[in-house]
Amino acid sequence: MSSISLKYKSKSGNLTAPGDVDLGAMIPLATVTPYTTTTTVEFNSVPGNYSHLQLRALVMGSGYSTLRFNADTTTSNYRSHYLGGQGSVTFAGSDANAAYFANSGSANGMAVILDLLDYSDTNKYKTQRYAQGWDNNGSGEVYLTSSLWMSTAAITSLKITAVTGTFASGSHFALYGIKRAGA
């Protein structure tokens, strides 16, 4: 039986395995919690020193919204594929020329976890993957989505806009940086 010894790492106060450098640690960057109804949430001046970003949101209110990067409104730069389900019904599809972020049919709110992979790499297009779902007192939907922003620019800002409906009070958006090796 093999064992692993643990050591105390004073930097974070956690017990870790020898050689652990906290790869993948999530560092909170910014939080937006609208106290009144709004149609836009923005994260500006996103630092480029993380490996990936993760956006976690609780979107209160019904309707759909878009996510745009670096104020790019060129719809042909955005693509997505999705797989979803509602009860015993499943669906799949793709959207060209669309920057969908959340699509809720319930005022009870939708939970979204979105990963922005290699967001600061200037040698490739940016990909995202996310899971989202909402409950409507026993009914609801879940989605797994992958999206593409066809730009090699580093992502420095995110703008989430309610296209139909609004982000109601109680919505919460939090952006995290995923630590880069050696950071």
C-alpha cells in the first residue's frame, strides 16, 4: 500500500502533497450583484496572467442573454453547439452568428458555469464550455454548450446583455481566474 506524505504550506494554509504548486487554484477576480433590475453586466480590465477564466452566475428573471468579448459585436465571430434536455425530451443544435449566454424560461433563475479556455493566448481562437440549467417548480431545462469566439485577441472584457427580459434583483455574477503553472 503506497502512501503520500502531506506537508503544511504556509502560503495558503492548506495541507498539500509535496511538490504541489496549487495548479488550478481559483482566484476571485470580480463579483457583480445587481441590486436593481438591469440589462447589462460587465467585467472590464480582465488581467491576462491566468490560464483560464471561469464565470459563475445565478441569473434571475426569464429571457435570453448574450456574452460578448472585448466589445466585439460582429455576430459572425461567434458560434455555438448545444445539447439539452427537458424531462424526457432531448434536443441538440448549433447557432452561427450568435453569442448566447443564458436562455431561461423561468423567473426562478438559472445557474450557469462557464469556462473560458486559454483566454489570453493570442495564437488561437477562444473556446468556451458551459453548463446551465433552470428549474420551474418541477420542470425546467439543462444545457451543455460549447462556443467559439473567432478572434486571436486576448479577452480583456466580458459584457453580458439581456436581449429579452432583464437581470432581476438577486442575480449574481462572479469571475474567477484559474492559476497558471508557476504563478
